[in-house]
Amino acid sequence: MANDTKLKVTFCSGAGTVTGANFLIEGNGKKFLVDCGLIQGEKIAEDLNWEEFTYDASTIDILFITHGHIDHIGRIPKLIHEGFNGKIISTIPTKEITEIMLADTAHLLAKDEEHNLAEIYSPENIKKALDLWETIEYGQKLNVDHGFQFTYRDSGHILGSGILEIIYNNKKIVFTGDLGNSPSPLLRNTEKITGVDYLFMESVYGDRNHEDRDDRKKRLAEVINQNYERKGTLMIPVFSLERTQELLYEIDTLVEANLIPKMPIFLDSPLAIKLTAVYKKYEKYFNPTALKIIKGGDDIFNFIGLKMTESTDESKAILNVPDPKIVMAGSGMSNGGRILHHEKNYLPYANNTILLIGYQAVGTLGRTIENGTKKIRIMNEDVHIRSHIEKISGYSGHKDSDHLVEFVNDTASTVKKVYLLMGEPKSSMFLAQKLRDNLNVDAYTPNTGESIEIEC
Ligand SMILES: [Zn+2]
């Protein structure tokens, strides 16, 4: 019997918005999902997450996960809760990262009694998800009955991140997940994707280019040295996944090259410590330069002065360690986590520094600090900000507008249509126009809830 010549794709969420990736592919008697992420805004989980899925979870054959960020994996326990009993497929590191990230998120969400989240994010549901989970290597072909073949390509976004390639009726359908800001210090470059018929891609930075990042390590050394000379504490709010490991690696190279003086450096985040161990375990996925340094005998996530403080007591004891010193702690936007304690202790003094290296969303404490507010509230206390505030951009984990166009250019001669997802409407629409103008490809920005059909 001939295969269906049409596949239906539904943008269940994650279209017209950055977070909550969840896409449904239906055809030839099969149903597949790509990602099942949390919808995030000012809150770690918006109320929209707790509405029922628009599909019957028990009828899904396979959930494919592109990578372990919570806006791509965060609703897996909810999918299980609604009866999903299919397979989950990802690369090997993504499974391990997900296990850690889900446990951390479950811990936070379980406090929400209004939506009964303790029941959804139960250890049983998480365990069931991991039991249903199978892993494949990059480049490995997974054949599924009814004529589908799936392969992951390295997207260079975080450890384990994959672009999902689907072959069906000799057509190539690609879901990019998030695309890395290559070259990354640690990861391999995004693989070139060619011969694509239908491309479903991210567009977070569709309308913006990143600042030149060539001198970010030089700036990092500068900020560290200035803080050292002032005999202060340098606070760095960090995201636990990828950003922390990049930063550790960059500080490691600065220490090894004697570009910064020796001083106590704390990684004060249990989540980041766990994730760093996963990075260390899967060094084989790093880029050739990082591999060469590792083969030369350097432990790139460890250097003289580094202390990983896992327990609360160890964290509290940092206050007694004489300056100068560096403290890296989560969360990256100061909307929770141990960084708040350090900010309360160190922001009031002029010899200290806070270094912001990531995007600070509107409504977060990080954004308020970035804006130069002189007085803030932390844990019901007024905190006067007298410390130095420094910023280094260029640490983004996403391709910028020009590089997204370059990515599409590799397959512009074959692609029938590009669907722009995971971006604010302004960003996705700008990129769509740019793709039409520069590459003469058909580009479309769907809305959440919309379904489309592709001819295969
Ligand atoms: Zn991501």
C-alpha cells in the first residue's frame, strides 16, 4: 500500500513565542511529537501550561527531544500524566541532562498547589518518562514503521542538542530545535543541513545580530582583574546549563595562561555542579580545540582556586572567605537561587562587582540591576546598590539573524518552505522577510494552535 502523501504538522505551542516548544506531526497512521517544553515568561511556568494538551497524549507513538532546556522538556511529566505511553528519543547526553533538569524543576513546581503540580511532577511520572526513553547517537538512523526515518545532527546549542531530520517518502523534513551560536568554546559547530524540503526552525534572534564576541574573554579578564585590584567580591549570576560550563572553561584558560591572579573562585550552584559533571562525562562531544586541550592533560572545568559548594553550609561559609574572590551562582537572571544571598551581602559595597553575562528578561531582578536602580528589595530587605555593574554580551547560545540566514542558505536551493518558530512575532516576521528578500525562499510564521499540511 502506498504511503500517505501528506503530513499534518500542528504547532501546539512554541509558535509566535520563544518558549514551550511542542509540535505534532501526523500521517500514515503515526503520530510524533517534537519537544514538550514549558511555556515560560516572568514565571518559570505560565498558567497556560496547565491546560490540557490539544491532542490525546495516549495516542502519540514517539516524542523526539531536541535538547535538555526546560522550554523543550518541561512538560514531559504532564504528558505522562495525561497518558503518554510511547517512546521518548534523544541523544545520550540529552537524556542525562533532562533527568537533572526535570528533578530541579519538579522541586520548584511541586510547591504549586493551585494546579496540583506535585501530582504531575511526581517522582513516579519522571521515572516513567526515563523508563520510556531510548537514546541514539548523532548521525545514527532510526527507522520507524510506516516509512519514517529519523536522525539527529549536531546543532551546537548545548551539550547533546540535536537537529531532528525526518525522511519520509524521500522528502527531508527538518526541525532545528535551538541553533547554537557557533563557534562555541566547547561545542562543535552546527552541522550544515542540505537537501531539505520543509524546514521548521527557531527564530529567537531573527531580527537582531549579536555584538562581536571576539573580545569577550579579554573583557572577562579585565573585569576579574579590576575586581581583584579593588579587593572585592565578583558576583556572576549564571545559567546552570552550558553558560556555566563555558565560563568555567574560559576562566580555566585565563588561569592557566596567568592572565588573572590566583584567588578563590566558587561555583555555588548544586544544579550547575551536577550538570558540569555530565559535561565532563561527555567530553567526546566537544570541539577539536577543546578536545586537544583535554588530551594535553588539562581538566578544563577545574583549576587552582575553584571550589564547588554543594551544601547550604558551604555556600554560607563563602561570606567568611577573604576578598578578592569570585562567586558564580544561579539563577542567571537573579529571579531565584543562591545568587540572591550574595547580592544581598555584596551589592551594597563599592569595591564589589556584579557581572551580567546573559540576557536579563523584563520583570526580573537582573533587569532591574542592569538598569542601574540604586535600591532593590531582596528577601524583604532593602538593598542599596553601590557595587560596580559590568556587562559582557556575546555569550548568547543562539544564532543571530545573519547566521540564521546563513543556515538556511545551505539548503535554499531545495527548500520548499521554511516555518519560523520559537521567536517573538516581530523577530520571526523580520526573519521571514529577510529569507524572502535575501534567499528567495518561501518563509512562513505560523501561530500557536495552527495546523499545516506538507506534500510528501
Ligand atoms: Zn535551548
